[in-house]
Amino acid sequence: MIVAQRKPFEEIMNMLKGYKKVLNVGCGTCVAVCLAGGEKEVTVLNTELDMARKLKDNPIKIDGITIERQCDREYLAELDSKVDDYEAVVSMACGVGVQFLAERFPQIPVYPMVDTSGLAANQAVGWYEERCRSCNQCVLGMTGGICPVTMCAKGIYNGPCGGTNNGSCEIDTEQPCAWFMIYERLERQGRLDNILELHAPVEWLDQTPRTLVQPGYKKVDPEDLV
Amino acid sequence: MRLEYPSNVKIVRVPCTGKVDVSHLLRAMQQGADGAYCVGCLEGTCHYNEGNLRCRERVEHVRNLLEEVGLEGDRVRMYNLSSGEGPTFAAYAKEMTEHIKELGANPLSQKQKAAA
């Protein structure tokens, strides 16, 4: 899932210093699961802002609403009748949600309340570890299910590099060498020959927003969208 | 056991301190409480294994949040005792009350009174 962490409170206070009436929109999907921007976090942030602004004798009226997903028009539609009552909208969703919200309501300033960190697995409650950089060229089948883009500090497709050090990475002895792990796993599975296959590097250059249309679906005229 | 403890302490009963959420403590402060404290079972004796440990972590978090907001984090505390320690409960209530008196009233409640 997408994970995020709340921005420092001081940064949030600065962003909102000129506003007196704000709507805080939470997102009930990924950021709710990773405890960054769901209903509960909206309540906590609003309570904090209310207290901090009262203490500065500059009260703010901040309301909260948490919708199922901010990256879906269907759910954003719930806000259509509400946002114009506010001077600004803040979003506790990931970067996708914030942009989609801002796109739907171009007449009103939208501010992000979280920093989106990436795609991560849930190790335990409150503990998330990145596993995917969504490079769009998945090689996990050749690397024993260990992602070299995410787990290797250099993100190289043909490793290990000269910095591998008895199973650790040269950047930090606590950081395992991804290619050492890949070697060990492929060896255990008896398919070490996979490591000899050369892969073209990821094409990170000239990145433009990627569009995905699943088989059986098609793009529709934006005019027809809700 | 007819023990006395300060009458200003208002008790909110929960099934386990693990039920206490960050928002509960923050709301208490927002609404003008001068202080709030959680009294959980002794560490290591939680019926739900780690309810009181989770509460302690949340209390720590709330203390940090209050400092960010501009209030003293020490207005919120965590205490532990066993259910058989009535006198300790009364002693903690007294200790917390005296501690909060030293800190003074919650500035938010004063502002609310001034606005009313």
C-alpha cells in the first residue's frame, strides 16, 4: 500500500496561517491503514490546530471529513457541495489524492498534510518497509522475489556492485546487500543461472505521468466523467 | 477502605487503558481540562498483554503533541498500579493534582472563559 507520514506541525501551521475556515479531508484507504491520514488522524490534527490557534489568539474553524478514497471521482463527489464554504482545503491523502482533489476543485487552494513515502509492506502496527518503487519494469521473477530497484542502494539491475561487503551494503553495515540476498535465494532455489542474464537498466529518463488502461477498458471523454 | 482523594479528579472508566486513544486525551485538553492522566495495571500484568504499554506510548505521543501546540506536555501523565492498591490510587490522584496546581490552569480554559 501507499504509506505516508504527517508533515511537521510547524510546517502545517505555516501553511494555514492566513486562513480562518478550513476543511480537512482524510482518506479512508492506504493512509488510514498506515495511520497517517484516516479519520482518527484528521481528528487529532484538527484538535491540535484548534488548540494551537486559540493559544495564539487567532482561532481557526476547521472541520473534518474522511472519504473512502481521494483518488476516485465517485468519492470526491461527496465534497462538491461542501468545499465552497471554506477558504482552503487540506488533504491528508497521498500525493495522488491531493492532486486529484486540487484538480476537482481548482477554485480553492488545496494543501498536503502528509509526506508520501512510497509503497510499503506492513511489518507490524505502525512499522512499514518499502518494497516497490513502481518502476514499471518488474524483474522480481528473475531475482528470486527481491527487488533490486528498491532494496539495492544503487537500484542496479545487474549486481552486485563492488561495494558488497560480506552480505552488507557499503553504505551501512545494517543495510543488507540486495544482490547478496538475491544470490542466496536463487542458489537455494537452484536457479542461479538467472543472475547471469543481463537486464537493461530502468528507463528513468524523461519520465512523464504514466497512464494505465487495463485490458477490456478504455479511456473515456473527460466531459463524460462525473 | 474509605480513602479520600481530591474531588477535582473526574474518573472516566475504560475496559483497559489500551482503549484510551490519543484523540481522547487531546480532546480533554482542548475542552479545557487542566490535566489528564491514565491509570493502568502494572506493566507486565495486562490481561490483554500490552494494553497498558500501548497506553503509555500514546501518552508519550500526546505529551509531544501538546508541546508542539504550545501547552506543557507534562499536563498528561501515565501511572500504573494493581487493582488492589487503593491507597496508591489516592496517592497518585493527590500527586497529579498538586503537580497540575503548580503548572496552573489550562490557558485554553481561561481563553474560553474570557470569550464567553
